Amino acid sequence: MIESPLTLPCGLTLKNRVAKAAMTENMADPIDGDPNERHFRLYERWSNGGAGLLITGNVMIDRRFLEQAGNVVLDARSNFGAFQEFARRAKSGGAKVIMQVSHPGRQSSLFVTRKPVAPSASAAVKMIASFAKPRALDADEIEARIRAFGIMAAQAEKAGFDGVQIHSAHGYLGSQFLSPLTNLRGDKWGGSLENRARFLLECIRAVRRETSPGFAVSVKLNSSDFQRGGFTHEESIEVARLLDAESIDLLEISGGNYESPALLLGVDDERAESTKAREAYFFKYAQGIRQAFKRPLMLTGGLRSASVMNEVLSNGAVDVIGLARPLAIDPDFPAELIAGDPSIVSPVKPVRFINKQFSAMAEAGYHGAQLERMGDGKEPDAHLSPFRATTHYLAAQLAGFVRLMRRPALSKQLVAETSRSDSRSIQDAAM
């Protein structure tokens, strides 16, 4: 089952059902945000590892608001040739490649943004005092960001990517619009679920307007935020119904955000009786979403063994298996799965520190270090110290911030609280 091809509604054919899910590479130069030789080597390695689909780490639509200092950015200032090479090298082993496009909203740390933006002036992200309280976007700024998603998708297609994935999960801007905890608006962008979903739906429509019919449009959606008062599973099912009506080509299901890191640590289900329930974090949620979404569905989160992957594929609830951390440790894991041995299990082991926030940072640091190794032409090191990797991760964030601040013009732009002229500047930057 896992080795069988899948043709998406747009006509794009994946050679098998294994997809590399997005992981932030954090390897771009903090100033220019272009992909570089480290990205090219990393994605060429993954392309030769057997996966049918590669989804890039999140590429930012606005260089003033980054998730991390090493994010890739695609706008009018970017080196377009670098993106063409990125697509070429990522597709060199036969994989199809989709660019994940994103805006962090309030999840832009103090290391890179002193005044983040969000649907509303909600509370700062509660994570080791490293985030500032955001200001609310005005209506013109929201419209400008929607246009920027479309323009960026057109550039991705021109560069040779096979599609884009609009990131509306894990607490990023699209997810913030969906959540009643972070979207407190009283206009057409907030309130009812229909209004809270409007930003995502308009981004999809903008991408469709700017790209060809054969270009894949995907969405990453939380099955739930796993936060009291946040985006619920029932709401996720209703949004999936809206996405089905929009005829998107692939919906990826995940869950959680920075404050509730289910995406990294799983859902609290220690008493789950079956291996499938323990391993596939969000499978039971995907089953509910399948009732509303009839198009190709991708499940990401916790999947480690061939037997479980084939089981969740065989009952029709899921069409594509998303793997992230397993491919940071073993980039050839897809080829091993496709070879057909049902006993194959990923060597990934959980990284745990004193609490959930530190554990999430340790997971990100440890696996991020593996991506860097492959970007440098080395093999992953499963024995790397999680403490050392996490320290390196935090040091890299600080170093990136220092580099940004040493460039005077950009420093003033990033440190100053953005004004309502934002709506014009983001549009101009994307043109």
C-alpha cells in the first residue's frame, strides 16, 4: 500500500505514499533569506531517499516577520536563481516538491521581531518569556498578506516547484485566525467559525488566481490546538468541509502549537491500547476529518513503523503518510519502507527535558542539528547529545539576531513597531 502511487486532483502524481513533512531548516543567511548550498544538498539527499513528496520547511512571505533568523524568504528582494536551483536539486531524485508558505504572526520571537503582528492584540506566546505581545493587523494589512500568498505561489511555480502548502497549523498566522484564543476580532475576519476561516479560504483563492490548474494547492491544518478555549476538533472538521468545497489537492493533518507542542511531544494518551493509537498521534482525529474531507488526506505526527503506516493507509482514512523527524535521522527511511519489510521501524527516540517547553526545544534543536549535518554533506548522528544540540540551536538564534541588528537599515525596520503603512510595503515587497 505504501509503495502505490497517488495522483492528486490537479494531476500531479506522487510515486508513493510517503511524504517528507515540513521541518524548519533554519539554514538561510539571516540577512538575505535565500536558500543556499546547504539547502540544496539536504533536499537532494532527501530526494534520493525514496519519498514521493517533499514539503519544504516554511518559507516566509514577509522578511520583516520571521519565525527564526534562518528562515528562507521569497519576495522581490530574493535571489530567484537560488530558488530555481532549490527546486531542481530537490526534484533530482524523482520526488515532487511543494513549498510550504507561511507567516508566523505572533509566533515570531524577540530574537527577530520586537513587535509581531496577529489577528488581534492577544497575549504574547507563553514560552520562556521570548515573545512580545502582538499588535492587531488592520483590514488593509490582512488583504495585503492574502495577496502576498498568491504572489509568492506564482513565484514558486515559476521557479519549478510543483505546488505550495499554506501553513494554517501549529500556531502560525493562518492558525491564529482560526483560533478564538488569538482571534478576538469583531469584523468579517473574526467571531463565527465561518469568519475565522475566511483568511485561509481567501489565501487559497489568491493562490489559485495566480497559478496554473496543474499547480498543487495544499493546506496544513490542526486537528485541534489542544488548548482550552482554542481551535477544537469539531471546528477542524467544519473547516475541512470548507476546504473540500474549495477543491484543494492535499490536506495535511497535524496538531498543537508552541504553547501546546503536540506536534513534537504527541497527545497525552499513555493508556492507549494499540500501537496505532500510541504511535499515530492524530489518527483518530483524521478519521473524523475524513467524514468531511473526501480529497487526498495526509497524516503527520508520531508515525514510526511500517506496520502502523500500512494499517492507517489500508482503511482509507488517510492517503499519504507524513514523516519529519524520522527523515532527520535516516534520510533513506522511505526507500526502506517501500522495500516492503513490515518490521521496519524508525530509529527516532524521544528527547525529553524537565518540562514540555524545554522538551520541545530539545526536539527541535536535536533534529535541527541533524539537518545541518546533512546540509554540510555529513550523515546524521543519532548519538548527538540533546543538550549540546539544544544549546547550539539557541546560540544560532542569538547569532542570527545579532547579524540582523548589525545591518542598520534592516535593524531600524525590524525593531520599530510597524505602522499601518505595512499594507503597502508588504504588497510592494512581494511584487
